[in-house]
Amino acid sequence: MSTAVCAPAEPRYPPGDLAIWIFILAELSVFAVFFAAYAFTRMNHVALFNEYQLTLDRGAALINTLALITSSYCVVRAVAAIRGGESRRCAGWLGLAIALGGLFLLIKGYEYAHHFGQGITLSTNTFYMFYLSLTFFHFMHVILGLVILAAVAFKARQGGYDARDHTGVETGASYWHMVDLVWLILFPLVYVMR
């Protein structure tokens, strides 16, 4: 059932609030520096990185990749729903995205528990220092993204957005897509590339 009584607004480019795009660009810059440092260090320690990369759970990382890609699809559907004035459907799609993001956190938490249980820390070796730093930095971004999506979903469920006024949904979606994009770079870089 549609909650909108007015015609949809013209899409804005970039979607969402301009401030989120400044924040996204700043965050992507930080991740780019991290990724470059990882790649440079790996070039100088190929054998070490190859050896310890094999200790990572690629199956868990692949499930997490699928969870984040699917959650981004759900966010796209949420934006489409609110552009059509369907705030409850928007909230439902965001709820699915949040559940998938929660699954990501659970699986990643399991991975961390496994490594910490083996006595692995940031000081174990250079590979684990990068692995733990990069993935935990991303992990914190997932948590922030879930908080943002939850706030947006709550407001959508309360009818706080409609077909003409839904900048908040697009802002939250933009941030979530950044989180997904970073993982799509991090996953092959840390878990797969040899």
C-alpha cells in the first residue's frame, strides 16, 4: 500500500546529501592508502603473505561477500520503493539489508574468535597486522552502516519519507554501497590474490 500522495521528485545526482559524498570520498581515500600499503608490503614479503593467507577462511569470506552484495541489492530495492512512495516496502527491504549485514558481522566475528583463539594478534606478523587492521576497520564501517540503515528504516516505517522527500534513504544507501564496494576490493586483495 502506498503512503505517498504526491508525485515522485526528479532523482538527484549524486543521490542523497552532499555531505555524505564528501565523507565517502574521505573514507575511500583512507582505504586506498591502506590498500596501497598492503600491496607494497606484500610485494616485499610475498612468501610470508602467501603462507598466512592460506590460514584464512575463504568460504566464510565468500559467504560474507554474497551477504553484502545481496544486502546492497536490498538497499537498491528500498530506494526504488521509496521513490514510488512505498515507505513500508522501503523499510522492509532495509530490514533485509540489515539482517544480511548482521550475518556479515556474525561470520566475521567467528573468524576473529578463531584467530584470537589461536593467539593471533596484530603483532603476530606483518600479514596478520594488515589482515586484522584492514578487516576490523571495515568491520567498524559495517556497524556504522547498520546503525544508519536502522535509523532510516525506523523513519521509513513511521512514514517519515515519501516519493518527493527521501534524501535520507538515498544518503544511507550511498554509505552502504561504499561499505560494500570496499569489501569487494578487500576480499580478493586479502583472501584470494596470490
